[in-house]
Amino acid sequence: MGGMLQMVLGNLMRKKLRTLFTLASVIIAFVLFALLGGLSRAFTAGVELAGADRLVTQHKVSFIQPLPLSYVQRIRGLDGVRSAGHYTWFGAYFQDPRQQFALFPTELEQVAEIYPEYTVPDGQLEGLLADRTGLMIGKAMAEQYGWKVGDRVPIFSSIYPKQDGSYSWEFTIQAIFTGTGNEADEMQAFADYDYFNESRRFGRDSVGWIVTRIERPEEADAIAVEIDTRFANSPTETKSSTEAGWAAGFAAQFGNIGLIVQLVMACVFFTLLLITGNTMAQAVRERTPELAVMKTLGFGDGRLVAMVLAESLTVALIGGVIGLLLGTLFVQGAAVALSQFFPGLAMSAATLGWGLAFALALGLVTGAWPAWRAGRLNVVTALARR
Amino acid sequence: MNEAHASAAGQAIVRVAGVTKQYRKGRQSVEVLHGVDLDIADGEFCALMGPSGSGKTTLLNLIGGLDQPDRGEIDVAGQRIDRMSSRELARWRAAHVGFIFQFYNLMPVLTAQRNVELPLLLKRMSARERRERARLALEIVGLADRAGHRPGELSGGQQQRVAIARAIVSDPSLLLADEPTGDLDRDTANEILDLLQTLNQRHGKTILMVTHDAAAAERASRQVQLDKGRILDASGAG
């Protein structure tokens, strides 16, 4: 085993520059794979985060069209509805318009009911409900901006001016929630709707969308239909769907990210296949007399096939692992820098798993042809070429 | 005559009977060997001579189990190798034959020690035992002090000694040498021939050596002349 391993490594190091370039191309491809995987996940994170027992109701025409506030009470009255809360996109940013984040004016006492995955420390909720300018933020957001309970922060809205025409809103951090599980989004904030509603210059008594938590997930479709039926033929018709369906539809507004990622990766891997496959074939072709000598010594076809496959697998797996590690580092760095825009940007275990599977497949596919040729080598002909 | 020679020198280790071999060149079929008969006795050092294209290497390849005859029988150490599958032949070669080539054919990425160990990778043997046996083989060819060198760091003669150590390390019954001195100067060639003679006389190895060189052939105990695919003369010599 040691001798064969030395042969495999020695053969790879025979032309160092060639191996280095091949390795570099594999590494770059897998860095790209990791980055695109992270990006794809960021666009679909909402779908993963979606609760099975939550429905989202929006204006039938468009997500940006408001709904009347009165709809919330009417939905709460339906059978099978456990609770309902409304949310409005505030268009928040801190100091710099590039530092955007998600802030939703809502009924704060409803948040814990609608989103049980968010936990607020004891005592903070009371302070939050007692303060009209109180703000509840995620732990990740608090860490990013260095905010703590009691801080007064000026937050700008890119949409809603106050009665005095100012776009600057004063809030006081009153609660910092943590999300249970790695998937929960802690880069968002919730503010008191009444304070927002009374202070804004336009759009009074309207909300962006309504989230309904239902008693039994299996009734989701029926209740969604019932909600839309209730508001049918009114000036503001609605469109209700499960939260997962709504998030998927939201992500689809950016285009089919998954398909784009797959197409880019297919191009990358096809090119990589040609480069690595050609390099492996060339490397084995150059060693034809040596392979013939090994056969002469009694090495069987299977052993030669295994040796050549081991070489291609070594390149693909080393390159793949380094590429995935580098890609993970890039994604983690980007996740911090772009947390306002892509709160779901992260490397998932599934992406890493697929990456390793692709590296394995790459090694096998690129080594298959040269390995088959090595196995089928005619000793007499190969030795005569010498 | 061949049988008489084999019984005089010892039991025949190689028996070639009525062997014919054809090769295809494009649409044409060329018969390289025409019903060759040859016996080589156990412990014999036999030189196979003849002009280029006479079929020497083809016969050597057939006896070494690298190729199969179209007709005839080949028996080596009591086994009919002309009936073996390629898988059986690979195993048989590993156990019974040591090959020595004109251009040494060492693995450039391995040290002399590892090159010699190569055939032992096919045997059930511990790494330590492999190392010891390779070291012994290198001592026999006088290159124990070069064990850690790669082929590129050795002279032609030294490389051929490593190749001979590789050929004998698994203690085969038969050594097949194809122009082993063809790429060496006269002095180095003599050293290699001395080594082959020592392996034959002191270690009892049976050797079949293909050569153009009359001086090299004289070192053998018997010379066999091959011309146009037929054995012309198989007289005792040396």
C-alpha cells in the first residue's frame, strides 16, 4: 500500500506546475460552487424558515399594495385561526442608506404568538410594550450595530415621513430576541404599530401584509381560500398562501436563482471536466511504457485502473476540499458584510455534502477514460514503442 | 536435439513446441515465428541471437507470458502458459519470471529501493520484509549504498543493476533479458554480464538473454540462432 501510495503521489508531483494548475482550476471551481451555493441559499432562506402553520395574506394585485387594518380582526374571527398579526415594510436604514435592514411596525404583543421561534428574555417584553417608541431587535443585529437595551437610536425610513416631514424616527431598544435554531433570522426588528400609524404622514390604518397562525397545518389551503373568499369583490381583494409558498414566490421575483446557479455550475464543471480529463489523459499517455512495465511485472488490469483513478481522485478531492473550505470562508465573510441584504447567506451542510459528492464524481469521471486505457494496455505494443 | 540438450544439462524448465506467431500490419498478416521448437534446461544460461526482425523478442515475450502464440505449446516450470488467461498470466509472471530490459525501465519517481520492492507489492508480505528482501537484492547486485537514489541520479550501469535486482527480488525460476547490455559501453556491459553469470552459476538462475552482441552471447552456456522465425542452430558454447 505504501509503495502504491508513493507511486500515486510521485506521479502527481512528476510535473509540479501541471499538477498545480490543474489543482488551481479545481479549487477555483469549488470556491465558485460554494459561493453560488451560499447565494442560492440566501434567496431561498425564507422558504426554509417558513412555518407550516402560518399563512400570509397580501393584496391580490401586488405585495407593495397595502391592506386595510380592519382585515386583521376579520381574519382573527375565522374558524381554525389561532392568531393573526400584520406587518408593514418600513424601509429602514441606520445612518447610511446602504445599511438597510428589515423593520416591521406591528402589534408587538402578537409577535411571540405568531413567531414562537423568537425568544425574548424575561422582563424585556414588559418594557417593550410600555414604551411606544420601543424597538425589538434580533441578537445578530444588536451585535452588528453594538446596540443594547436602553439605547436610543435614530432610524430612517426610505418610505414613510413623519407628520413633520422628517424621515428620521426615534426608537428605544427595549428587547433583544434570539432565534431558536440556526435558521432563525436575527437580522430584523419590530416596532409598535400604533406609534408608527399615528406618526406617519400617509397610509394611515393600512398594513403591508397579514400573517395568520392556524390551529392545524392540514387546513392551510382551506383557510387560505376562505380568507380570499371573504374579501372577494371588495375594493381590496387578497391573495393568501402558505408562508413557504409566499417566500418562494417572493424569491422568484429575482428570477429562478436555483436554475441560474445550476446553469453556471454546469458550465463550470463541464469546462473543468475537459481540463482535468485532458490533463489526466495526457499524464497517463506519457507513462504508457511505465504502465507496460508494471504489467510485465505482474500488476493486473484492476491494480493499474485503481492507481490511475487514485491519481485523479487525489487531485479532485484535494482541490475540492480546499475550494469548499475557501468558499466557506468567503461566504462567512460575505455573510457579515452583506447581512442587511442577504440575512440567509450561509454555507449549509447540504452544499458542502454536494460539493464533496461532485469532487468525488469529478475524480471518477476524469480518471475513467485514462484508467480504462491503462487497464486495456497491450504490453508488447507499449514496450515496442520505447 | 533440444530435448537431448535439456536432459544433459538438467530438467527442461522451458519447453517451446511448434510455436507459430503472426502479427497484423494493416490488412496484411505477417508470420514472425514458424513452428519454433526450443527447450531450455533448468539452470542454463542461454543466449538467443539473430538479426533484427528474426523474432527474438517475440519468442522472449511468448516465453515470458506477455503474449500468446497462435499455434503450438509453451510450458514453463511445468505450466502450460499458452492456455492461460491474461489474468492468470499476470499472476504467473509475478511468481515465476524476472524481466530485464535494454532501457532498464525503472520508475523514475521511485528510489532504487522502492523500484526493487515493486514486484513484492503483489505478494503477501509485510513492509519490513519487503524492505529487507529489496536490500538483499541490491546487495547481490552491489548497489546497497545507492538504495535511496532515484534512477535519474544513477549511471546507466547502475540503473541496469537496479533492474536486475528488481528481476531477482521475488526469486523467480526464470530470468528473461532483452538486450540487457544494448545501451551500455563495453566495460559496463562486461560488469552486467559478470553479474548475470554470477546469478546463473552461483545462484542457479536460469537465464534466457536476447542479444545482437557476439561477445555477450559468448558468456552464455548455450547460443541459439534464430533467423526469419526459425531456429537455425542451438549448439552448446562458452
